[in-house]
Amino acid sequence: MSRHDSGEEPPDKPAQQDAWLSVSGHKPRRRRVVLADSRGRGRVLRTIIELEEQTSVGEKLVRDLVMIQLRTAFLLSALFVLVIGGLPIAFYLMPALADVVVVGVRLPWLLLGVVPFPLLYGLGYWYRWLAERHERDFVNMVDR
């Protein structure tokens, strides 16, 4: 005999479970769990289908996104042309500025040879940030 045995036979398992159920009274109620909000989902699905099937509404939405991206690209390109194109004009209008020497190199050569690269990098980074924002706005508009 083990030290855990009291010498009695264990009670019948099904009888013990039935006794427990009768003590608790009833089984717990089933609950409906909803993980997503179903309101407005039909409109979103309709918009997504219009985009996928390239209906006239879907084409208009995509065309608007492309036009916004194109406008942003042209505006940033114009900014680059104005800054870089404005340097020779500034040196022509102010000849004293063209004679300035920095680290043994004349200022016009330095500005026209070095400034465009960080400027292009900065404009490219800014364009990417704007393009992602436009796409995020587009997705939010479609999901509404």
C-alpha cells in the first residue's frame, strides 16, 4: 500500500463527473466572438473589386494617384532646376561672388561640382517620403 492510498477504492469516474455537473447547475453559455467590424465592409470590397477589375471608377482612382505622383516629381524637378540653374545666373549678376576662393577652388566650381549631389539625394529622399504618403492616403481612401 502506498502512503497516498487511504485504503478506499477510488469513486467511479462518470458518477463523479455527473455529480459535479449537477452541483454547478448548467453548462456555460456559448458566446459569439467577432474579430472584425463588419460595418462598411461592403463598400471597401466594392472599391477593391473596382480597382482589380479596372472599372471606370478604379481607373479614375489609379489615374488620380499617378497624377499626384507625377505632379510631385515635376515640382521637385523644377526646384532642382531653379537652384542649380540659378547659380550661374547669380555668379553672372554678382561677379565678386565668382571670384571667391574656398580651399583653393573657386566658388562657382565648388558649388556646381559638389552641391548637386547632396541636393539630388535630399530631393530623392523627400520625393520617396511624399510618394509613400500619397500611397498611404490612397490606401486609406480605398479602405474607408
